[in-house]
Amino acid sequence: IEFRDVEFQYHDDTDTVLRGVSFTVQTGQIVAVVGLSGAGKTTLVNLVPRFHDVTGGAILIGGVDVRDVTLTSLRRGIGMVTQDTILFDASITDNIAYASPDATRAEIESVARAAHAHEFIVDLPNGYDTTIGERGQRLSGGQRQRLTIARALLKNPPILILDEATSALDAESELLVQDALEKLLLNRTAFVIAHRLSTIRRADAIIVLQGGRVVESGRHAELLARQGSVYAKLYATQVFDSNPAPPVETPAEVARAADGMS
């Protein structure tokens, strides 16, 4: 996925939100997008599925401009898990299978187990047939997140856009959601609007946005070592949730190692 000198503004008479954004994401890489509120993080990732079209430059997937393919074919290959969980006043089964209407019950239960949702689902009055209310209001925040992760697992897209939730979860829900996200990110090309330090450390690349521009890019240790870097200042002011995580190989490195052993 290539961002090629991308510019964006919402209207002709408004300020430019993104300016001269250029970078390339290799297949299977996880890219963490970081920056202060208003830096343009959400706008940047929303350009990939064409919720908005660029007003300058281009975004290419596999060398093809995203504007040259239909929205249906483009979005078929993209999964999204956002802070504002999109759930409907329907059954749990219907919510998980929303993007995959031909899925079998066994497939739905399989992804629910992987997302750590099966355990709470079977405790509900009607199990998978339980209606969850508008926007999933009958579920807790952690339960809603796990349902949207299950939906993305079922869709099984090659590209994932993840906006890490910053809402407070209890410790158990936090661990379950994090484990489910690890499974979801495996072997996918992903853009993560990252708030957790553990996620940022695992990323194959970090894009630092400031004022709509990419001001820095690199790996966690590399950016932290740069004297006076924007990233180091963000880190020092504890913008990120400092969930402890040991140094680990990035997903792309793990995949390369696995290929070498096969």
C-alpha cells in the first residue's frame, strides 16, 4: 500500500488536513500511526477504504489507484475495528455475520471463540440468538469490542484498519481484547491508530503525524533514540498507555522466521 504525496481537505474553503503524505507499507506489515489529537490520524486511515477521496496525490494498493476500482471490491478486502463499535439491534449471530452473510453457525462460533466472545455469549438468555439492542447497548464495552473483532475475523480481510479503544476496561476484559487483537493482526497488512505502548513497540513501522504531515517514521527504539524527536516527546509526556510488554519480534519478522523454518 503506497501513499504518494497525499493531500486532503474536507472542503475547498477549509484548511488542508493532510499535506504531502508519502510512505509505503509492505504486505504483512503492521504500521502504527501516532500523534496528538487533531494530527490527522483518523483521516489518514479513512482514505484507504475511500470514506473520503484524496484531494491531491494518490493511494495505491498493489500498484493500482484505489479510485480506479469499485468501492465494493475495495472494501471487500478491508476490515475495520474502531473505538465506536458498529453494532445493530439484531442477534449476535447477525451482528458477527454482517459482512459474511453466508457464514455457517460453526464458522461464527469458531471466530467468536478466537475473539474470546463465545464464553459470554453462551451465558446470555438466548445465546447466539440474543438481541443486543441498538449499538449493542445491552453489552459491556469489552463485549462489544470482542464482537467486532469476531466479525473482522470472519470476514478475514487482507487489510485491517484498527483504532485502538481508549475507553477504560476492567483488567480481565483488557487482556481478552488484547489477545483477540493479536490473533486478528496476524498475517495481515494493518494500519493501527495506536494508543498502547505494547502495540507501538510491536509495529514494523511507526508513522508520526504532526499538523497533517509525516514528521518522522521508523521503529520504536530508533525513534526514541533520536534526540529531540517528536516521538520521544510524545513518549516522555506519557501520551501512550504504558501497558508493559517485553521486547518482541514484529509480526513481519515472525512470519519471515517461520518461512525460513518450513
